[in-house]
Amino acid sequence: MSAEYISPEKREHMPLEPPDQLLIIANPVSANAIRGKRLITDLLQAHPEATVDVYPTSPHGREVNQQRLLDLLQERVSPNDPDAKNLWIVLATGDGTIRDVAEALQHADDAIRNVPILPLAAGNGNDFTSMAHSLVGKYAPGAIMKRAHLQPVYPLSCTVQYAGKKPEQRIGLGYITFGATARAAKKIDKNMPRDENDHSKNILYKFQRIAREKTLAARSVLNTPMFEIEEVGEQRYMLDRIFANGNRMAKHFRLPGRLEHNTFHDIQIHTDTFWATAINAGKLACGLLKGEEIVGGKKVSFTTLSPTMMQLDGESFSLKPQAHITVTTAEHPLNIVRLV
């Protein structure tokens, strides 16, 4: 039996009653797993009557975790309850695991896809959680649960295809980048240590960590070569290309997108001189680096002609030449529990 689909327009800002069930996915090896445990405790104190199931992510990879999530939801969601209002998915993880969940739900039926998702800030960047909740909801979700409402959010969808091979489709929650920023994210991920303690109140530690991240990023960007693409029959060189449907990247940068809008922005940087790179970095930090706004549903396609890097919400991958790239908004929205 197929569930009745609830359109994003009808669900937007619908007030939420406390859920009867909380399905909590926690990543024990995320950058701020200790803080994730504290946030879960804060949430449970706000919902003492809820039935709670906690599942740690598996070390066996993205596809294993995605399938297990779908199996868990299949056991709990009835096709006769299309609103799925009595169950929330709580993600005490970083942006990467939240993105994995978003990818899994794109292939689920309507009833499962309608389940509300509450992200908690247990990773390093926590860009998506920060955009959804602001600082108060990010660090003390239980304190403002009465303000919780649903917000349909359309992630970005990126398809990568090489000639003769099956296309791979990936999701970006707030941004997808190619070139310098993707290379910088890889450098930071490789060289920054994991936090084993909760440093949320240690200002000196935060300052030192931010300074090190910025130094690594700056060195990486300045050493990144231009990459070549072909788009609409024209060949061009780029230092960086950013597709953004959110307004935050890597904790410190401000993008022109908005989660509540079904649009995304295409930002292109075509020069790699020192001063131009410094000026663009400053504009990015202040939210002044603008791009072309693309209406949701439209596609942007290009083909790489040289090797480069691709980034999805802080996670980077290598791309070979002749990778055909298509970026658009995902077919289905996520029903995010926002606390602001």
C-alpha cells in the first residue's frame, strides 16, 4: 500500500508534537563524539516518555550503514501513517553521516522519506546542524524543543559518470565544490587530529584549532593548480567551483544559499594569483562571494579535462579527466526538524 505524499508546502513550519519514538544514530568515532553523547542526554531529558533506540554507526562503510537505517525504518514506519509523526531520526554525527542518511532516504518510499530528521552537532564542521538550529539549538537542543518545526530541505545532487561506467550519484547537504576548496578539505581531514574530549568551553583550544585549520587550508589553496573543464562546448580553466544551497561552509565561510530555498548558487573562480586568491577568500569569509542563482530542478553539467578534487560537505574525492559532472537539486526533500 502506497503512503499519501505530504507536499513540502503543506509540511513547512508545521508544529511538531513530542515524538513517541526516537531512533538515534550515533557515530562513536566522529570528531566530537563526546559532545554528541552530551547532546543526546540533553534531548532525552526533554523527552523522558519517548521510546529510545540508539544505534552506533558501523565501521564497515557508508552502504552498510545506509541499508541498516532503511531496515530499521521499515520495521518502525507503517505505510498507513504517511506523516510518520510519532518517530524522529536523531543523528548525533557529523555532516558526513547526515549526508549518508540523506542519500539513503532518496531511494526510500514516501512513508519512510517523511520521517523527521533531527541533526545534532557531533562532528567537526557541523555546517548543516548550525544552519538548521543556530548556536542555541546546536548546543542545547532540549532547551528549545517547543519551537521545533519541520522544514523541507532540498539537498544538492551530483552525478559523476565516466564513459562506459555506471553513474554514481551523491548528495551534498549544503555545498559541493571542485578544485581548491576540495583539496583544502582533504588536507585538513588528513592532518587535523580527532578530538577525544569535549572542548566546547575551552576557548584557547578552539582558537588554536581554528588557526591550524586556516593555515592548512591557506597553504593548500595556494598550491592548488588550476583545472580544466569543458562546458557547453567551451573549454575553460578554474581554480575553484562551488555549488551552494546553504549559507555556511567549513565553519568559517559564508555562502549565498539558504536551506529553506529550492535554489542553489554556482560560484566560479578563474584566477590563481596570490592577491586574487586572498581577496576571494576574504569575500568568502564575509559572505560577499556571489554566483549565479540556479532555480531548483535545473541542471549544470560539465566534463573535467584534467585531474581535480571534488568535495561533498567536507569530504573530498579525486576526479580523473573525462568525468562528466551533473549538479542539480535532489528529487525529494528532507524533512528536517529545525529548532529556530
